[in-house]
Amino acid sequence: MSHGRPRVTLCRACCCGTRPKHSAADHEQRVRALSGASDGAVDVRQSDCLGACDDSDIVVVHPSPTARAAGAKPVWLGRISDDDALEDLADWLRSGGPGAAPPPPSIRDRAMTPPNLPPSRMPY
Ligand code: FES
């Protein structure tokens, strides 16, 4: 369980992180790279479809509990499907993520409005 760290939920279902939709990517390597690049500073979890397949790969970045208590909200990102975006995301996580540091422009530009999911399907 995370006490003071941001957390990341990676969608891994029909469209995100799958070879049929993103055939050139090594999705498992990306999960390992994100976990490793964060130097243990972030929890990485995987989820079923988050209802935004057209914008795959979907990533939800959750603020640390401390940042959340100060008002930071989860950030939904779409089109995190290339190594550069993943590296920029890892940089942001190392800086503390939502509420602790501003995202790099390449990440900020991929922020999206969460889909209208029932609360039971939200990753938080
Ligand atoms: S498979 Fe990721 S949003 Fe549907």
C-alpha cells in the first residue's frame, strides 16, 4: 500500500497495451520500464478497460495521499503509447506527480476528461 507516493493505473484490456491495437510496442517492457524508472517511488497497477478505448493507451495518475489531502486530483492521460511519453511520465512521477510538480508539456497535452464511468469502475 502506498502512503506517500503517487500511484499509476495502466489500462490493459482490449485496446490499451495490446498488440492488435499497438503492434509495434512491447507493452510488458513498458510496464517494467515505468516501474523501474520510478525507482520504487510509485506503485504501478493494471486495470481492465477504463472506457476510453479511442484514446488508448490510457493511464491514470493518482496523487500521493499527501497531495490528495491538499486537493490534488487524479489525472487521466490518453495516447500514452510511445517511449518518449512514457519517459516523460516517469520524470513527472519522480518529481512527485499531481499536486507536487507540474507535468511536462508532453504529458499535460495528453490530459483528458475522464469517461463517464459508474463509480464501481473508476480506478479510485
Ligand atoms: S482498453 Fe483501455 S480504455 Fe478500453
